[in-house]
Amino acid sequence: MRHTWAVLAVGVLALSGCTSAAPAPSPTASHAPTSARTPTPTPDPVSALTLEQEVGQLFMVGTGVTSAMPETLSAVSDRHVGSIFLHGRTRGGAGAVAPVVAQFSALVAPQTTGGIPLWVATDQEGGEVQVIRGPGVDDIPYAIRQADDPASVLQRNARHWGEQLAAASVDMNLAPVADIVTSHDTRFDNPPIGALGRQYGYDARTVSTAAGAFADGMRAAGILPTFKHFPGLGRVSANTDTAANVVDDVIGVDSPDVAAYRGLIAAGPCVVMISTAVYSRIDGASPAALSSAVVTGLLREQVGFTGVVMTDDLSAAAQVQAIPPGDRAVRAIEAGVDLVLVSADPSVLPAMYDAALARAQSDPAFALQVEAAAARVLAAKSWRD
């Protein structure tokens, strides 16, 4: 199946990624006369999917790291969901995780995901945010301590940590954190990042160097890194997971928090996660993950990111609870998001999926957005092929 998928994925590789696609070979590279060569159509994996399967590729749904949740199994088998997220904590090492992933991988079939393999993601940042520990898996230091090492050492360490993830059948890490916390003295005023030691530093250069080294190491191990939480979650005074009405009134389009992403996304394949905070200097009306001004206007058009954009959790985060689940999903996709994260509470997935599908069935413009997003997801899934 992996060989078949690699062949199919060629058709969408140019649609997504952090770096520019390689130029097509010159016609002079072939010894055959131009008139004798017949172009071979490139298979398009997106066109082989039903609309229902395209919509399914736009969701990543959570399951227990050591137990396959029935709601998530159903999300893959019944609603064609193309990605899962392992949440919780385990000290059982890779041996406790791989059998869970195998249960989900067994569901991959033409009638579920279109035969396209699942993305399997988790949070393996280090410090307090490390899902998998135990035999064969190191205790990863806090990000602020990782940054004490030279970039070359951090990259080597991250490759080792990535290889441990791969042994657990994980192929995507929702890390590293690229948020800039205001200062060492005020770090505890920033509950989601600074108070937990998730920051690599207090200025754009330090954060970019260390987060970039971590991402390079993950890629070297075959793990796709995710930079988070665009446009920055290091300056807020509350955690969007546990508090509503979280507003950042500091970060704007010209802030170093945004500028740091330009170098990070240029270094290699990656995903970018969007925060659910409201950024009053960019779009004071919507959480960033539901804002076209943030996702399309800023990240896509100004920063220049062409790869997969995902949301922070839209299932249980207090910041979005006032918005019906179906509306959250539709608004995120309308804003330009490719992957909706439903990590903490998979029970809301049916409402989200059904709303997105119904909108795509009734709105041709939205259906085109779904198709384009699915193409970016499929291209990013094949980044190692």
C-alpha cells in the first residue's frame, strides 16, 4: 500500500510544502526526440477521493495513547477521518503505543480513507508536554533547557527522540513551540507557554535557532514537525484550553513573533498550527484559527506559507465553546485551514464533519476549498516519498 500511495502522491507534491518544488527536468535531459515523447498523465490522488473522503482528510481526531477510543475508530471507519492524535500520558514506551496505532491502520481501506495512510500525531515537546515515556523513550528536557545546547547538539538529540517516536508508529509531532515569551522575569505571567517552560527563549533569534534545530532533527528521523502556535501564544495572560475570551493585544503583522516563522518554514517540510486566541491588532472579531485575516491574509499571503495549516484543539478548548462545533469546523476551513484538530473530545467530530460535508455539498466555492485543503494534506503526507 505504501508503494501505491507514493506513486499516487506525486500528483499533489507541488501543491504543498514549506519549500519550493524542484523545477521540472529540461526537455534536453532525454535522449528521445521531442516528437517521440508522449507526456504521461500524473495520477491525482485527490480526484480519486469522494467528497466525503476529502472532508475526512481535513480532520485529526484524538484517541487514548494506550487505548483506541470507540469514537475515534468510528471517525475513521464511518466518516473517513484521515489523521489521529494520541493524547494522554504513558510510561509504557513504544511497545504500549504501536498496538493502538495498528488498530487504526487496519481501518485504512478504499472505502474509508480512500486507501490513504493515516497521519499519526502526538505532543512530544519535552518537559511537562510529553505524551510517550518509558522503555526505549527518553525523558525529553523542557524546551527552555533544550535551548542550552548548541543547535547541532539539539538537532542530534531531536533526531534521536524522533527515532523513538517512529518506533511507536508516530509520524508527526505537534512540536516544536515557536512562541516568544516576553521575558524570563515575566514568564509565569504566560500560563500556556512560559509557566510550563515550553519556550525556547525570549527573542526571535533564539527561538528560531532552537526550534529550527529541533525540527531539523525530527525531519531527519522521518517525523514531520509542527510549528506552533501562530501568530504567537507567548504574550497572553490566560490559557485558551481552560479560559475563554483570551485576547492578545500585542502581536501584529509586523511583530517578531510572526517574522520568526519565515525562516522556520523555509528550512524544510512542516505544518503550522494556528492559535485560538484573538489577536486584536490583526482581527479582533475571531479566534485566529477561524480568521481568514490570520490564516490566509497573514500566514499564507504575507509570510508565504504554502503547506498544511492546522488548528489548535477545537473540540474542548474553553476559548471556542461559545461557538457550535459545526460552525467551528466550517469557519476554520473557510478561513483557509487544512486540518481541524479535534484532540481532546472526539465526541464532537460527527457534528463538525457533518456540517463541513453539508456545506461542501451545497456551496461549490466551499467544496473547492475542501478539495484544495485535501490536496495539501495528501501532499504533506507523502513528504518522505
